[in-house]
Amino acid sequence: MMIRRDYIHDSIIFNFFNAVDSERKNFNKGTNLFFEEKVLYSYSYHFALALRCKNGYVLNGDTYSISTSHHQSITRRHAQSKKHCIIPFSALQSAGIIPEQIIIIDVTEDSYETRTRKNPETREIDEYRIHHLGASLIKHKNKLFLSSIDSSSKNHQFFLVELRSKKILQVEETYRDLAGNLSDEQYQRYLSGQIKRQGEFFLEPCPKISTVQLKQQIKSKDNRLGKYGKILRCFDLSGGDGHPHHARDAILTKQGIFIRGTLRHTEHKIIRMKNIWHKVYRNTARNSWTANGSVD
């Protein structure tokens, strides 16, 4: 009698999460899926589905193929009853994080976004759902990291950041801590949409500040300014770190950087500020990484 492969895979994954150590070698391998010690693999060693960390399980958020995605779906279902987080392993590797040494602090649930598109055959508008990974706050070698999805980016890009703070917080508190350069009043204005954000940069509109007033505060000794009092064109807020955020106009002052016009980045939506100067605030992350490919 033929045994359904899905049933075998389901049993192996269940065994990975639930079998005691003495039982783990009894049923740990199927046609396209197996586990050894602390790691569950899809097809071969090139793609780890999940592994045991110090206080739970870390599941791989990278995507690879349709069949591996099916293995990931089964893995996530069986992980629901266990303490776990979902983070792209490619991002962990870029950050030098050893997954087995992770301590899970807090995790938020995955979310779904409803979108619409026109059906080319029926010409009707169809609804479909986009899946977004939840956020995870983890600790690794006395450093804190937050993984999440950036809702301000074009395609909800994944990011992993190292936090400057050593305070053990919950995910929502960590978001506030990342915006530490904003006052509580400014942060509430950001949440209400009055202060815009592109990646790590918050932009506070200053409609009462004129160009003349800003030029009076300009840093005349900054070698990026050229002629004193000149407005910088196509200014990179990131300072050349490889992820340029280009502002159409910028002025550097004693009070910080002010920009107007547009702010552009390849992975983020364009922010249009017209002729209103906006003061720039950067988040408090020590470093940031993204995944090498698609994330689910």
C-alpha cells in the first residue's frame, strides 16, 4: 500500500518538535525532508527549515521553492504550540548571528494585507491576501536585535537591526525605543502620520521655517557644502553607506539637517515634501541588514 508523502513529512516535522532525544533517530527522515540533532532540513543541507535555539525554535523566513514552501507551511503549523520566531536565515548570517545561540524575547503574530487586482479574464476586481511576517525581538551574545517588516517600503521589505539599547523590552516598546531621537509628542505625531518616515529617517515638517533662516544657521566649515549658504542638491542622507536616500534639496545647520522637495530610495516609496522644509531625525539602530532574497 502506498503511504502519502505528505503524511510522512507531517510526521517527521511533528517528531522534530515533539520527540524526546531517545526517540529522535527512530523516524527522522523522509524522501525530501529530514532532521539531524537540532536542525530540520528541506531536501538537503542547503536549506534549513528550523532549528532549536536556547529557549525555543528559530524558523527560516527565506523562501526557496514551491515544494520547500510547502515544507515551511507544515513546519509553522507544528511550531505554533512551541516558543518560536521566524527570521530569514540569510539575514542572520549577514549579521553574524548563530541561530542556535539565539534567546527569543518577544514575538508578534503574522499579519495579512488585503489587496485587489483586475482579473484579466473576467475583468472583475478580485481580492487577495499578502502575508507579512510578525516581528521578533531576540538576544544574541548580549546584543539585542529586532527583525520586522518595514510597512513604509514599496513591497514591505524585511529588516534586521541591532539595537543600541540593552533594555529588555517588548516588541512595541522597542519600536518606540528605535525612534529615541523623537520626543513623546513627536512620536505620537509620527503614529498619526504627521511626521513621515522613510527607512531609518523620520521627517518633521517645519512650515514656518524659511530658507533664509536656515542659511543663517548653516555649518560653513562642512566640506560637503562647497560655497557658504548653498543649498545641496541630490543630497544622500545615509552618508554613503551603500543605501542612498537622496533628498532633492538639503541644508546642514547647527540644529541638524533640513530637506525639501522629494526623498527617494530604490526600496521605499517617494516622499514628497514640496517646498516645505523638513527636519531629519535618524533612528537609534546600531546596524541593519536585510535578507538575500524573498521573505515569507
